[in-house]
Amino acid sequence: MITNKAVLKDRLLAKGIKPTYQRTAILGFLLDNRTHPTIKSLHNSLVKTIPTLSKTTLYSTLELFAAKGLVAPLTIDRSEVRYDGLASSHHHFLCERCGRIIDVDVSCANSRRGEIGGHRIKEVHGYFKGICKDCLKQTYKTNKRRIFHG
Amino acid sequence: MITNKAVLKDRLLAKGIKPTYQRTAILGFLLDNRTHPTIKSLHNSLVKTIPTLSKTTLYSTLELFAAKGLVAPLTIDRSEVRYDGLASSHHHFLCERCGRIIDVDVSCANSRRGEIGGHRIKEVHGYFKGICKDCLKQTYKTNKRRIFHG
DNA sequence: GCCTTATTTGTAATCATTACAAATTGGATT
DNA sequence: AATCCAATTTGTAATGATTACAAATAAGGC
Ligand SMILES: [Mn+2]
Ligand SMILES: [Mn+2]
Ligand SMILES: [Zn+2]
Ligand SMILES: [Zn+2]
């Protein structure tokens, strides 16, 4: 756990959430790992430290965190919800090669204005899909190697 | 059916899809109704004209249409995929009061550039959440009435 | 009409999420 | 430190969208 335990406790208490062992560990993992994990992968990771941890606890805890604005649920995957420890609005990039979901910094003029086409904006959700920087490099290397070796 | 049957046939043939009765009806509905319906609501609507229509056909047909770029699946709802008869990239507005998903016209500088933070963009997905123009009007009326009647 | 193949249909399996009740925990009170 | 109480956690079962699959049906060429 990189994030200080006292910091986690304070963040939870600031939202009126009792800082239990499970909750602290879940929030800590999300702040340390900016991978936008699914419930399944969260469980796989956290069960190593908390062998009794149930998926039900993950579901209810993340629902609570989301309601309090501590985390943001992402609906990018068709099949599973992903959770983001960075709750402030930002955009994402889904790499169709490596599957990673990466934070991107986008300033959206429409969202700044607070309305679009007469509709009042409360939330902005955006993501791009394509090939990430690292996978592009990989392609380049692969091509070079292929060319080099014949 | 507003959209001409011959037009539908041509659109399907242009993508190399055999224009069956079911496929023509499904595409026609999506072009006539820009409501971004779910499988369930598509079935409810279309079963009136095609009583034997199965949900399996809807799933497989829409998967085929999406693969050919005839329709766009939207992952805005957490629980159900919605389908858009307008396949060219555009943004949406989800009204948290009436639940409608409305097309909005947004020009995104990042998407025009084709890359963001070094990542190569292939698709752009964006939606806003808030209160739509019509529901805002409704709120106003309600407030006025309340003020007026004491 | 008959044959072949694509499409459609019904049914069953899968899997994430939700519902729910029992077990456990942690803190307050005695 | 034992007891009590409410909140939290846990395990299990239900739900519901999606997928898998095989049988029924339809369409097109002969
Ligand atoms: Mn993020
Ligand atoms: Mn649309
Ligand atoms: Zn990648
Ligand atoms: Zn509305």
C-alpha cells in the first residue's frame, strides 16, 4: 500500500464513511492502482491480503463510494463495470490492442459552458478507442524486426 | 415505416447483407425511430408487425449490422446496450429526469487531430448526463405554478 | 418441386449484478 | 472484560441481459 493509511482514513471520514479494514483496503488499492479495475480483478488482487473478502462487499462498498463521490464507475466495457479511484471528471483511452484503460487530459469546451443544445450538463463522460502510445511503439519495433530479419 | 423499403434494401445490399423481411424491418425501425432503443424495446415494438420475431434474431442481426457499420451500439446504460441507426460518430445526452438519450452535435478538436497524448484515436465515444431542454421547461412551469398557487 | 444453404427461432447455458438473511465485527455501556 | 446493539461483512440464491447451440424455416438455384 503506497497511500498512507491515515490519509485513507481521513478521506473516508471526510465523507462520513466508517473506515473499516475492508473499505480502507479497497480505497487504498484504487488510489495506488490507476488501472480502472473490474470487481473481479479487484477481488483477485485484494483477496491475497484479505482472504475472507467477498465480492458482495466489493459491490456494496463501491456503490457506497460512488454515491459519496469517492470513486467513479466507468461504463466503457460492455460486460463489466470498471472503477476509478480518481473521481474528478476526466476522459479515458481504451487500447484495443492491450486492453488498458488510460487517463487522458481533455478540456471540453462544451462541458465548461455547462450546457449543450439547451440541455443542462451535470456530468461528462468521454473515452477514445484506438491504439495506445506503448502499443504503437511495439508495432514499430515488430515491423523493424521483421524488416531486419527478412 | 417512414423510410422507403427500396432504400432499406439498397442500404443492406450495399453492405453485402441479404435483405430479409426481419432485417429490413429492424433497420427501418432504427432509421425511423431515433430513440436509441434497447433489444427489449425493439422487440416490443417490432413484434407487433412480426409476431414470430425472436430476441435471438435481434441480437444476431444487430451484431451483424454493427460489424458492417450500419448501426452503432451504445454503452451508456449500465444494464442494457442501446442501438443507434445513425452510425456516424456523434455524441449523446442522457436525461436523468425523462431517461431519453438525445443526439447532440459536438465537434471535438482531439478527435479531429486523430491522436491524444500519443495514442492513436480510432473511435470517439462521448455523452453528457443532466437535464434535457424539455425537462428544464417542465421544471420552470412547475415552479411557476407552485409560486402562483401559493 | 427438390436440394442446399442461410436465416430464424426456441431453449438452455453463462455470467455480472442484485437481493437477502445469517454471521461477524467493533464500539458503547455496564 | 462481558454484554449488547447496530453496522458491516459474508455466503447463497435470484435476476436478467447476453451468448451458445441445435432444430425449424425460408430463400434461391437447379
Ligand atoms: Mn481514470
Ligand atoms: Mn445517436
Ligand atoms: Zn495498448
Ligand atoms: Zn428529459
